[in-house]
Amino acid sequence: MQSELYTIPSIDWSLVMPFIVVVITGVIGLLIEMFRPKQNNNAIVLVSLAGLAGAFALLIPQLGVTTTTTFAGMVLRDQFGVLLQLIIVAGAFLSLIFSEPYMKQRRIAHGEFYPMALWATSGAMLMVSSDNLLMIFVGLEVLSIALYCLAGLARDEQRSEEAALKYFLLGAFASAFLLYGIAFVYGITGSTSLAVFMETLARAPGINDLTVLFAITLLLVGFGFKTALVPFHQWTPDVYQGAPTNVTAFMSAVSKVAAFGAFARVLEASLPVQEFWMPALIVITILTMTVGNLAALVQKDVKRALGYSSIAHAGYVMVALLAYLQDPAKGSLGTVITYLAIYTFMTIGSFAVLSLTAVNKSEGTRYQDLYGLWNRAPLAAGCLVLFMVSLVGVPPTAGFLGKFQIFQDAMGAGLPLLAIALAINSFVSAYYYLQIVRAVFVDEEGALRVQSAPMNAGLRFALVICAVGVMPILFAPILSQGKQTVTLSKMIESGAFLQRPVASVPLNPEPGEKVEQITPSAPLSTVTGN
Amino acid sequence: MESTGFGIISGLLAIPVIGALLLMFVPEVYDKMIKGLAIAISVVTLLVSLAILQQFRPGTYHMQLVESVPWLPSLGITYKVGIDGISIWLIVLTTLLTLLSLVFSTYIKKRVKTYFILVLLLETAMLGVFTALDMVLFYTFFEVSLVPMALMIWIWGGSNRNYASAKFFIYTFAASIFMLLGMIVIANQHAQVTGVFTFDMVQIQAAVASGKLWAGASQLQNLIFWSFTVAFMVKCPMFPFHTWLPDAHTEAPTAGSIILAGVLLKMGTYGFLRFSLPFFPEAAQLATPILMWLATIGIIYGAIVAAVQPDVKKLVAYSSVAHMGFVIYGIFSFNHMGMMGGAYQALNHGISTGALFLLIGLLYERIHTRMFADMGGLKAKMPIFAALFLLAMLSSVGLPGLNGFVGEFLAMAGAFQSAQAGFFGLTPLMPVIAGIGVILAAVYLLWMFQKVFYGPITNPQLERIKDLKPWEIALVGVFVVFMFWGGLYPNTFLKPMEISVEGARQMALNPPNFRPTWQDRNLEINDKGDLVVVSRSADQIDLYQELEVVRPGQLYGKRQRSSLLVQENSSQTKEAR
């Protein structure tokens, strides 16, 4: 009897292969850790990097492939997801490659860092490649639990422990909110699929239904925590400062990209009740940018300042996202993707340079610890200047291109208020980024006594990649690719999205124009709950 | 004329960058080689700029030597560069001043390599500002120039460098980011009106000239005008946005001061001529009284504050505030003579203030102080230096015969003519007050000369001081040549820019459809394959050459001709090739 109710869906393994590679590499890494010679992580590092490179290679051919689902609609492959996965894998690769020398300096070279970072990466990848709330949640938890452990990697240091505990408690709290929200969604629609949710919202009384509003509010809170929007940002500075620098780099890129990917899908699904959350999110976005930048101005620790800066940048990404949601014709998810990619390079690059200041167990990320870096490590210092200039958004760096595109989207979508707030924030932020630049060049007495770790090949590699990564010309193709990204909205417009569980025929294919085809590879009887 | 591909202007922009890249591979220890190489590169740049000057044809307000290459086509951004009469002298000024300041910079001992790399990068950024014909490209160079300058102040600056460079960077960055927003609005507006999303300045100006762009959007035009103009006012700097300048000048190393005063400030005045007038004609006319009053206040205020400075560099910095007031005066007089004066005064200020900063730098290398209290009685010890300083100072004062006089006189006379005619709410009171500013300039500059060179020697350090070396005399001599040349035969400089400046005036003053454009030609091939006249005003160069500008506000001298032309074109005359 059971077999009649549930047909085992046929599975397209190519969609999930990247996750599988990353997860299995993590397992192999753990196995190596058992048999390796003492205190030598080289084999684990090599295997982990090879695994990530493999996942990257598997993802590349998937760019531009038609939107498909597998595992009974649980896993979704679309342009948006694949691009974000590429960013996530690249971010993980870059933050792993400079980790070993840094962790050796701080005497925390524990081999389990690598498997855990890989699993976190797989969770992040899963998060952006599903439109099912349950899968998003599973991905989120895989990501978060690994990150809680990683934040406390420096286990005999108080600050790191504090970071881990704080992150765990607040994160668990936020997860609970999210789960509660998902439960409400299930209660309303009888499904955890975002497509069904959206369809229900469009039909139902929508905004007049209190449960709907409650569900969306809970989802917003959950994702607001993950993406560090004000007022759910309180954990960010402490965790960024307390966690080891390589973990901070990983977190600032991978976790942020994943959270925004999922958030974008959820918000897009809630578009029918846009008038409910849009004003709230506009206020939150302005607050996020402003609070992030103002708080960063008064910090004495560079890592903490960059923590606040990441809050501000989350606000910038939100501007792009809101512009897209407000007017999908003018804004574009391409901007969101591009900015996240640019931010990944900028932030990992900056933290990679900061990892140099850790000498003899101590972290050393106050402004004074950067003094005279220009004399000691010109390449690193030069790169840091470049990243800071890019974070400010000075042309011709990629940071400028990203901001320019956000401005353009916001103006076009009729949100000039957000554009002006972003402009004001840009020059407010210039001050603390410039303070970091200045610290690098200080060469008074005393500055020469500051020590920093020697350069190493991994760091050099990461820095060069990140420095190349802030060259804008690279992002032009991504931007135009992203502009053609078939997004939820476009799919919904064509009606394809909603019919996806049952329909397998392409809708109105126009001659000469590439139309995304929805070809589910499974009968998909499970999702038709309503 | 317009070529797709890279040409001589791209070469001009590329040489300093390539030079900077080369320098990166020279080890720091070979500092002589670094200095020599950097100077050689800037000589090559100067020669290329002279070649461009040679290729430049005066007598048209169209953009020349235009090169355009698609850059980010999906965003409507092209790499498009070109020159006209307004930019040509600024380009030569930039390459010349960069060379001279690099030669002076052989005094630099700390972090030689970084210093020369930064100056070369700064040179490309400045040249880029004056040649860019795409708004985003312009903004890019406009902002890029901030970074090397801020770093120069930061690394080689004086005691208060921290504050000065942060203030410099944030002040200018804050103002120009709103210009970026304004650019996006213009591009959106252009897309709405014409259906083409582009940041191409030539196309946008053509849309303004035909009156299409701002039709029914005068409020928006005012708003965007100010977003641009404030950015240029800060850059200029114009009262009340001048406060970053004295700090930046005082703390900057000498070469930084020369470039800052000589070229960076000109980006502001260039912006007025390139954007504020041609892009926002109605708004510019409306804003004229405000800007003129601010310039008037700036002239007097700058002069009074300069008079009480105890620091010689700060004094010259405040005198810049006053002198730039005259440039604004000329530009916003909307009078042919006045605008010529304004544009010319911008060049003169670069020469005379550049020379003053250079001389102060030479003195500073000897006595390591800039305070008047430590000077006095230098004339006996350094007679050559005193003579050269006197010349530079008199040029700054505006002594007839030297270059400063020509610019200031033309600017004030133009403003007076406009004011007498009662244009745009101007009153004759303004030029009268500004005239007092000229007298005040003589007062504080002569005081400065007196305090530095006369009186008893109080500072024992000065007893052993040596006069200028021959190469230093030669360095200052270049400035002196231009002071006399600009004062005695200004036509060399005025003639090539005349038509372009007049073009800017007419772009701002004429009614829609009578405004000239920068387009290379006004003919376009339509979809039927016919050659069609697109813009009525574009081919009026020949007409213009037959005219004399009689008085401000008058459109064209020979009414009949122009009306004839309009009639001809209003029926969209098709011309066979």
C-alpha cells in the first residue's frame, strides 16, 4: 500500500553533486585527522581545498542551465542559486586557504576546523538552492551549528568562548522564530513550499489574515537575525571580534550570502502582501546602514569595526533587494548577487590581512597593531588599502560598481529615499575605513616595535585573488548574467512557477528567445497538499 | 573625427599608469633611478599633451579627437574621451605642473617609490577628469584623484596631517556622491525621454540642447543642478565649502600643494563649464545670483582671513579661496568676456599659486618652518629667491603685464557688463565689492613679502642660508616665462579656448533648439538611409565665425541668418551627400 502512496522520485544527482562532494570531503578530512601525524594539517588542507575546487568545477557547467528541481521539488537549481553557490564555494576556499598559518600562530591549529567549515559550506549551499522552507531551515541549521563550534575554536580564550556562546544562544533563539514561522506557513498552506505559500497569499484574504502577517513577521525576524539587520544585529560585533579571524572571514562571506539567498526567496514569495512588510523593511534597511556605520566610527578594534561594517553592508544589499522587490523591471537580483560577490572578496581580503597581526597566541587587531604594516608587509598593506577603498566605494574598484548599480536600481525602482540614505552612509563610513588605511601607514616610533606574522604562500594567494576580485571589469559579465537571471517573479509572471509541481510543458515559448523551461523530473505528488 | 578605439588621448592617460607600474618593479634602494624614471615618464606625458595641443583645431565647439570604446554596455557606460577648447589648456597645465612638481620632489627622502607612484597615478586621474566624455568615467577619475592626494597628505604631511587628509577626503567624497546620484537621475531621465539609457555626456547635452531632457521637469533640473554644483563648489573651493582647503594645503607636501592648487581646484571650475552650464541651462541662470554673492563673499572673506595668517602656506591657501572667487565670477557672469576671463583665470591661478607654493617649498627645505615669525630679512641673504618670489606674488596680485591681471580684469569687466544690463538679478554692487578684493589681495600679499624679506634677521638659522641653486632657478623660471607670456600675449591661450567657452555660454543662455552641442556633426543617417539634420544649432560654427558678440544676452549677431537657418531646418531638410 505504501508504495502506491509514495512513488520514489527519480533523482537527478547532478543537482546535488556539489553538496555531496563538499560533505564527503569533510568526512575524508575528519578521517585524515585521525591518522595524520601530530599537529600537521597539511593533508587535510589540501583535501579540503581540492574538494571545494571540485565543487566549484561541478557548479560552473550548471550556469545557464534550465531551472530544474529534484528530490520531489525539495532541491531547486536555478541561475540565482547556482551563482550564489559559486560565491559561497569561492568564499569558503579563500577563507580556508590562509587559515593554517594563522591558526598555527594562535596555537589553535585543530584539524576539525576544516571538516566543520566544509559542512557549514554545504549547509549554506543547500540554503540557497531550495524553495522549500524546510530545506532552507535544514541548510540553515547545518550552517549555523557548524559556525557555533567554529566561533569557539580558540577554546582557551575567553572572548572566543563568549562569542560562541552568544552566537549559539541568540542563533538558537532566532532559529526558533524561523521554525515557528515555518510552522505557521504550513498551517496556512498545508505545505512548506514557497511557491504554494505565494499562491495562497495571492488568493487568500492575504493582508487581512492575521496568521499570514504573523507567519511573515516571524520569518522576517529569523532571517533578520541571520542577515544581521538592525535591530537583530547585536550578536554580530561580539561574534566577529571574538571568533578567530579566519572564522570571521568565513562567516562574513559564506553565512551572509546564504542568508541573503534564502531571504530573497522568502521575501519574493511574500510579494502579494508586499504592502505589509515593505515599509517596515525600508525603515529597517535605513536603520541597518546607519547604525552599522555610526557604531563602527567609534570602535577601537579593527575586527569589531569590520563587524559593524558588515552590518552596514547588509543594509546596502537590502537596498538592492528591496529595489528589486519593489519593481522587478528596474531592480534586479543580478545587483544583489553582484554585490554579495564583491563583498565576499572585499571582506575576506580584509580579514586575511588582519590574520597577519596575530602573533604568539594573541589576536592583535586593534588599530595600533596595524601600525607600520606598510613597512613590514607591503603587499598585504597595499591590498588592505585597496579593500578599504573598495569598501568605501571609490571608483574604479568593484565596490564602486556594486554601489553604483544599487543606486541605479533604487532610483529606478522609485526608492530615492534609500538611495540618499545609502549615499549619506557611504561618506560616513569613509571615516573609519580611512582610519584603517591610515594605521597601515603610521611609521612613528613605537610603530616599528609592532610585530606581525610573516607572509605565507596561502595568504599571498588569497590576497591576490581578492585583489583581482575587486577589479570591476570582472563583475560586468556577472551583472549582465544576473540581469538575465530568471527569478521567482519572472517565473510567477509567466505562471510557470505556480504550476511547477504539475506542469512539465514550457509556457509560451517565443521563437528565438531563450525561455526557462520547468521540467520536473519527478511525479511530485507530495507537494500537492492543498 | 570620432574613432572607435584607443588613440592619442588614451595614450596620454595610459603613460603615467604604465610608468607607475614600471616603478613598482624598481627596488626601493635605487632611489635616484626611481626619481629619474618618474621624471622621464612625466616628460613623455608632457610631450604627448603638446602633440595633442598641436592636433587640436580651434574654431569649433565640438569635441575633438574623440575616442570611444564600449566599457560596460549593459550599464550604458562607455569609455569615451575627447577634448575641446575648455579642456585643452588644463591638460597641458596638468602635465606641466606634474613634471615641475616631480622635479622639485627630488627633495623627498622618505618612501621615495611610493611617492612617485602616487604622483603619477594622480596625473592620470587628473587628465582623465579633463578628457572624460562619459559621466561615470568622469566621476571615476574625479574620485580616483582623491585617493593618491589623501595618501600624499597622510604619509608625507605635516603635524596635523591626520585631520587634514581625513577632512579632505570625506568633504569631497561626501559632496560628489550626490553628484553620482544626480548622474543616475539624468541617465534615467534621458532614457525616459529618448529611450536610450546612456551616460554619454555628448548625447545627454544634445538632449538638453533640444530642450527635450528637462521638458516639464524644471524642479528636477534645479535639484540635480545643485547636486552637481555643490560637488564642484567643494572642489573649487567656494565659500562656505572652503574649509578643507587651508588644512589640506598646509599639511600637504610641496608637490601636493602645487598639484592641489594648480590642478585639483580646476576640476571644480572645469565642472562648472562642462556640467553646470551646458546640462542645466535654466537652473544655472536661476542660481546665478546665489553663486555670485557667494563668490563675492569668498573674495572678501578669503582676502581678510589670508591677511591675518601667521603661516605663509596658509596665507597662500586662503588667497586661493579669494582667487577662485574671480573664476566663479567670470563663469557665472554669462558674458563672453567674463567667461573667457574666468576660464583664463583658472589657468593663471595654477601658474601663479603653483609658483608661490614651489617657492615656499624651496624655502621650507632650507629652514624647515613656514611661520612668519621665523622669517624676515631674507632679501639680503637670498636676492634671486626674493626677485622670483616678488614676480610670483605680483602675478598673484594681478599686476598689469603679468598673467593674473588679464584674467581678473576680463572676469570683472564681464560681470560688470552683465550686472549693468541687469541680467539674472546681478547688481553692479557685486563687481565693486570684488574690486575691493583685488586691493585687499595686494595688501596681504605685499605684507607677506614684507614679513618674509625685509626687516632684521631674527632667526639665527637664516644667517647660513644659501640662495637658489641653478636647477631651482630654472624650475621657477618655467613659471616666470608663463607669467610674462600670459600677461603680455594672452591671445596664445585665449584664442584656442574662445569658441568652446562661447559654446558653453550659448548652451546655457540660448533657448532650446538654439543651443549648440558638442556633437561632432548634426547629421545622422536615419532608418531610410537619408542624411538628416538632427539638431538645428549644431552646424552654426561657420555662422558664429562671422558674428561679433555684441552684448550679453543677444543670441546671434545676424538675426536674419539664424532665422533662415532655423526655417531651413525646421522642415528637416534632407541633404544629399
